[in-house]
Amino acid sequence: MTVPENRSTLLWILLSAAAVAFLAAELLRPLALPAFVVIVCGTAWLIARQRRTPAEGAAAGSLQLAALELGDVVAQYESFCDDMDADAVANRTLHRPSLMDGAVDNEDLQDFFFQYRTARRFLNRLPARMAACTDAQQIDKLLTITTQRTMALDEAWRRAYRTAAHLGVDYPALGAPRPLREDHPDGGADDGTDES
């Protein structure tokens, strides 16, 4: 091919491409504006949803700290149940065995067991609830609920710990001993109630 033929072929390719682009634009013009608007609005919505105001960021940080505090109280009880240190084993078997028995007939212990189970479920669901919050007011409401649950569980734990020491090994039970946690070596079942 000579140079003039290359220019001619290049010209035909460019003209063909321009014609196809022109036809595509003309045929898709009715859809171009709505598609553009949908794309721009969707992008703006996603960016706005992911970007938090300083107030929302502060509330979200406070909520994460409150969730950690609630998790710490849950962990205190789980450490009581699982710690294999000799003193811990003696504490739960000789001094406070009722704290391991979900069938104990004591109001303070039953209140703690209920608070503990609902706190675990709440903590499992908290990330999804937090992700669904769209403004600072919703985050603040969730923060208030988390703080209330933390205070209630901490108070119930302290009361149950004292009560279990008072009851000792001879405590009234509602039936056969039953563990409170599914992951406990003895099994255990969740009662299915949910306070959240």
C-alpha cells in the first residue's frame, strides 16, 4: 500500500466511526439524559451516605466505645465461666456454682442470665443496626440504648456475683442444672426471647 492509499483507508475508517457514533447518539438520545441523571444521583447518594458529618462521626465513635464496654461486661462473665486458672475454677465450683446454672431459683441470678443473653444478641446485631443509621439522631438513639444495656448488665452482674457467693453450693434450683451458653462445653440453649 502506498501512502495515499493509507490516508484514504484511514479517512474511511474515521468517517465510518464518526457515522456509527452519530447514529448511536441519535438513537440513544432519549435514554441518555435519564441514564445520566440516574448515574449522577446514585453516585451522589452513595457518597453522601458514606460521608458522615462531624456530629455523626463523634456519635458513631461513642457508640463503638459503648459497645466495647458492653462487650467487656459480657467478657467478664464468660471469663468467669471459662478461665482454667485454679482460683477461677475454685471460685465457680466451690463458691459460686449457681452462676453456672441457668436453672437456679433466684431472682437476681435469673435477671442477670436474661440480661446476659439479650446483651449477646444485641452485640451480634449491633453492626447491622449501626450500618443502617442514616443520621446523628439515629446513632444517638442507638448509643442511648447501648449505654442503658451496659449499665443494666453491669449492675445485674455485680448483684448476681454477690448473690451467688451468698447462696454458696446449696442453692435452690428450678430443675436440672442447665448451662447458659451454646458454646459452653455442656451445651446450653438460648431461650429465644429478645428484648431488643
